[in-house]
Amino acid sequence: MHEMSIVEGIRTAIEEAARANGFAKVTRLRLEIGRLAGVERAALDFAFDVVLRGSLAEGAAVQIIDLPGQAACFDCGKTVEIEHRLDICPECGGTRLLVQGGDEMRIKDLEVL
């Protein structure tokens, strides 16, 4: 379950931000996660409960902003929205797609005290 290591990385980033900016508590955490990032939401929720326990983000509200998958189609030249990496182009049915977005994951912002 790589979601545990993802949340461990988030915890480390929060701790570094707290040291640099002098806050003591995170009340809300907003994440942007692309549909193509390969993150299982239920496993991520479980990981937050376990990994953030005892941290300055324990009990923080977690909001996940879902980012669409995007790909460039080599057949029709359009940028299209996709749900899965192996989707066909919804415009022309082409199969030569290059992922352009939706595989990212980042902390958008924190509400802190």
C-alpha cells in the first residue's frame, strides 16, 4: 500500500513547513490528486488516520481536489480528457495518446494555527 508512504511524505512536508513558518497545528489540508496518479482513496483515508496520528495535522480536515486526466492525441492533434491511461481518444478513437496531466499529486494549501 503505497498510500502510507505518500502520507508519510505529506507529514514530512507539513513538519518542514511548520518549522519554516512557525505554526503549531494544521486544521485543514487540501490536496490535488490527478485521476491518473494511481491513488486508492479508501487506502489514502486509512493512511491519513494512521500516519497523522500524534502529528500537528492529527484531526485536520482533508479535502481532495480531483484533477482530470489529460492527454495529447497524436492522431487528431487535440488535447482530451481521459479517465484511464489506456483510454482511446474520445474525439477520434485514436490509440496514440500521450498523458499531459492528471498524474500529479500535491499539497494545494493548509489552514494552520
